[in-house]
Amino acid sequence: MPDSTPPSSFWTFAARSLTVRVVAFSSFWAIIALVVIATIISALFRQVSERGFDSVLLAHLNNVIGSVGVSEEGVLEGNPNLDDLRFSQPRSGWYWAVEPLTEDLGAALRSASMTAPVPAPSTAQVPFSDSFQRNYLGTGAGGEAIEVFEAELLIGDGGQVARFRVMGNRTELEDEVARFARKLFGYLTVFGMGMIAINVFAILYGLRPLNHVQQALADIRAGTARRLEGPFPREIASLADETNALIENNRRILERSRKQVGNLAHSLKTPLAVLMNEGRAVGGERGELITAQATALQKQLDHYLQRARAAAQRDSLVFRTPVRASLERMARVMSKLNPRIDFRVDLPDEALVFAGEREDLEEISGNLLENAMKWAQGRVVVRIEDGSDAKGASGFTIVIEDDGPGIPEERAREALKRGRRLDENKPGTGLGLAIVTDLVEEYGGSLALERSRLGGLKVLVGLPRAES
């Protein structure tokens, strides 16, 4: 199945995620630090290795100088013992040589490993130091890179001059430094991965209390808890206390509003009852008019009281109503009131819970069932479908179908308007669907009118679901 997520969604998530930010920053800094440390250690190792390499060559040079002299015949003689088998292995890159610079010293002396002469640069290119020594890089007999330590000294009593040279395989040194660098970077890579893993674990563990707070808030919204409970770290405890204070203050405001609405309903109940009694006492057209208007006013008052109650409950969602029990109760009432209708109810065995008050669920289902019974020719079907509400949250859908005349698609929106009646021949005030619409909207649900397979109207009501 192709991924429909936009490419930028990951970066949007990363930019908004505190965990990703902290992990990314700490990991980036750890990587930079490890690279710098590895570079410094490699440089120090190279420096120490080169210093040791030069010290060994200089010691060998002094050994060769001390081991070679002039024989009684006036020629070079001597056999330096450098205690290194590489000086006896041909083309090993480790050589020594004593070359006469005056003609009366005879032939040059060379190590067994030096099978061909190694050219030396001119003094103009590499000058001697004050101690008549110099060192330079060159190419050995086998094509390897070598480092040469060289000295020109007087030898013998006749003022003869000879050139002493000791050469070491620079390629071996470079290979050794490269091997050390590879191992160092390998070890630091493993160490860095372990450090990043531990760092990620520590960050996730440190942020776990925030997940606890999120779950606690979700429980409050689902109606399974009334406040944030649990041991919180000191840094989050104050946030939890302030949140609990805010929830409690909001609950007091909602309760006060509900009491005021109840008081308003109670204060208007008596005047409306008096008006209705007066209307019946007056009689005639005038009395019927007064009674009808008082009845309409009573319905309007009930409607707005229910809407105010639902609005007060919408944000807290602390009420939980079992759907199956409520709908079964409404179905029994409707079946008794409409014995001529073939009324079928298909409810799931799953324990669905409505995230709202029982009176509101019964008001919604009752109005819709009453409307279906009123227009049905002989059959009404009710069922529950699991799904999501209009905002994508967990929810369920009540589906009510009848075999009546139905509502044309172009007039479905008009039927939801308050007080609007599409057929004046049927009794009613036209408030039923409007009340349902308002209640559904207050709970963040959805309401749709479609054509039923039975031939009449199909009503689909999406409502929020509380976790059971």
C-alpha cells in the first residue's frame, strides 16, 4: 500500500517533537566530539610515532658511525650490528650505507638489504645542519617511501670524508599510523553508538513523566478520571498541581452554569403552566392560540436547556453512557407505541460507551426514531456501526432507516433547520431534527441524511466513544 503521508510530515513532526530535538542535538554534539577526539588522538599518535621513528634512525646512524673506520690499507672497514633483521632482508626499506666522498677510501659499504644505490639530494636542496647532519624523504630500492638520516664526517688520519646514511621504511610507519586510526575510529564508533543509545534511553526515560501526564489527561477527557493522579517528578509536580487546579476551577464554573440554567428552567416552569391553563380556560381560537404558543415556548426552552447542558459537558466528557442498554430501552418504548411497524434492532455485542450523558443520547435517538416511525410505511431498522467521529476520534455511528417517502437530496439540508417542516400534514413542531443537529454538534459528532435501501430515509449519526 503506497504511503500517502506528505514528504514534509516527518520534518514537521521532528520540528515539533521535544524528544527528537533533544536526541538529535545531543547525538550531533556527541558525534562532533568523538570525531574531534579521534582526530586529536590520531595526530598525537602520528607525532609520537614519527618522533620515535626518527629517534631509532638517529640511533642507528650513530651506531653505524661508531662501527665503521679506516683500515691500515686506507679503505673503509666495519660491520655495524644494528640488531634488526630488516637490514639483512633485500628491499625491506631499511638500509645503511657508508659512501666515500674522497677517492682514497675504496669502495662503499652497504647493508645486505640495499641491493641498489639510493640517490641523495644536493646540499642546495637539503642543506646540512650545524652538526653536519640532515634528513629527508626518498624512494627505496623497492619503490617504497623511505626516510634518510645522513651525516658527512672526517674519517681516518688523512682527512678523508665519508657519507653515513641510515634509511628507514616510511611506508611501514604510515601503514602503522593508518591501522591505528582505523582501529581508533572503529572503537570510537562503537563507543559512540553505545553512548547515543544510552543517551536516547536516558532522554526517553526522563520524558516518561510527560507521557504519564498525557495519559492522565486522556483519562480525564475519557471520563475515567477526574484529576491528574500519580507520583510526578519535582519539575512536573507543579505543572500537575496547576492543571488539577484549572480542572477543578473549570468544573466549578460548569456546575455553577448548570445550576443557573436549572434555576432558569424552574423559574419559567410556573409562568408557562399558568399560560397553558389560562389558554385552556379561555377556550376557542384565542385559547388554542395561547396554549399552542405556550407549548412551543416550552419545547424551545427544553431544547436550549438540553443544548446548554451538552455544551457544558462537551469539554470535560466525564459522563459515560452504555449505548446498548439505552437504545434497547428506546426500542421497547417505540415498539409499544407503534405496533404496526416491523421494528428491527441490530446492536453489536461489544460494550460501546457514549462519551456523554444518557439524557442526550436518548434525546437524539428518541427524536430520530419518532421521526422514522411517523413516516415509515411498515418497516424501521436500527443498527450500530463502529468507526470514527467527524474529527477522526474514536466513535460509533447510529444508523436508522425506514421505508417511508424519504427526503430528496436537495431538501435534506432544509429539513435540519429549526422549526422547518417539509409536510404540514403530519403533526409536530419541526424541532426534532434541529434538536438532534444541535446536540450532535455540541458533542463534536456528525449527522447525515441519505437515501435508504428500504426506499425511505437513512439517518447516520456519528458520536464520540468513551473507552470502556
